[in-house]
Amino acid sequence: MSQLQRITIAPSQLQQEQILLTKEQQHYLGRVLRLREGDRFIAMDGRGKWWLAQLAGEQAQVLEALLVETELPVSITLMVALPKGNGFDEVVRCCTELGVACIAPVLSDRTLLHPSPQKLERWRRIAAEAAEQSERSFVPTILEPVAFNTSLSFANSQQYICVARGDFPHLKDCLYHKGQETIIIATGPEGGWTTEEIENAKSAGFQPVSLGRRILRAVTAPVVALSLITATCEV
């Protein structure tokens, strides 16, 4: 089972076995995901069609059409502030089972853990095992941990930051599924995001949302967020 990153494209971008990439997609593939010329990724049209593609400058070459039945119709990137101890192992395992496409561990102002490279290898191994166990077609990508403010360069239409306290709309009331999208969702550390982090996220186009009236643990929030998204999008 391959560990390939995926992006959602509009059907009109596919022309004669070539995918014409937008500037945002080029930035996402090259800068955020660090893909280089010749690297492979998966393109999906949000309507159930998937292709294996190879990056070639401002476009990509379609290598083959893929038959996929166990993946979500949307691509979910989860930004998680690293929790204490080995809690992130459980986040990776559960969220892989729920269908996440990409997990971006972030270091927030209140993050206590600064992971070693061995941790990253461990998380990738857990993701591979969980993907196999839950009969997924692909293993989620686990990015290297970066500072939260650095990670805000993801440019996307549906971006949410989960905030425990404050009068924000519930995530389930904000989600809309038109077929065509990547959803990015950020969940905070023990003690929650700082006011500055929330403001920075809002400036980057993130919408603050609530996951309910109870205060959830840092390892519970990502699972709840993903469950709400899958319930909305998989119907």
C-alpha cells in the first residue's frame, strides 16, 4: 500500500492525460508537501474518480485511473498540536481508521513535546498498520512537525480551527460537501490555543468552530472533528 499525497482537482483540469495544476496546487504540492519533479501523487475529482499522477512542472501526467472504494470523497488534512506523552500515537491510529489523508503535527505555544526523528518514523509505521487494519486504499501522509504559525500556509477554501471556549458555531453546521474539496482542520494542545494563535489562524482564512459544550482532551478532539466530517461527507 503506497503512502501518496492527494489533491482534489476540478474535472476541467484534466485534459488528454494531463492535469493542468492551479498556482495554489503547485504551491501546495511543491512548498507544503515538498514534492519534486517526477514524484507521484493522487488526483481525485471529489466525485469518486481517482488517478495516479506524476508531477511535471506546472502540470502532471496521468499514469493510471484508480479504483477506490474505502476512501472518503473528500481529502482531510488534520493539523494537530502535539499532546503530552505518547498521546499522538493514538491520534494517528484513530484518525487513520477514520479516513484522514494527511496529518500535520504542529508545535503550538503551549506544546510541551519536541519530538525526535524516531517519533516521526514511529507515527508513520502506526499509520501504515492502521490503514492496513481498516482496509484503506492509502496510508495517510504524516508531515514533519513544524511551528503552528509556519503551518498556516495551507491555502484552502474549507479551513477550520477548533476552539474549546468561546461562542463559535458548531463544526457540523459549518461543513458543506459539494464534492470538490480538501478540508483542513486544526485541533489544539492541552490548555487550548493562545489568543494570538487563534487570531493568526483567522488571518490565514481559518474559521473558528466548536466541537460541543464540553472541554475535550487534546487526543479526543481530532477524533471527534474527523467523525463529524466523515458523517457529513460520506452520506
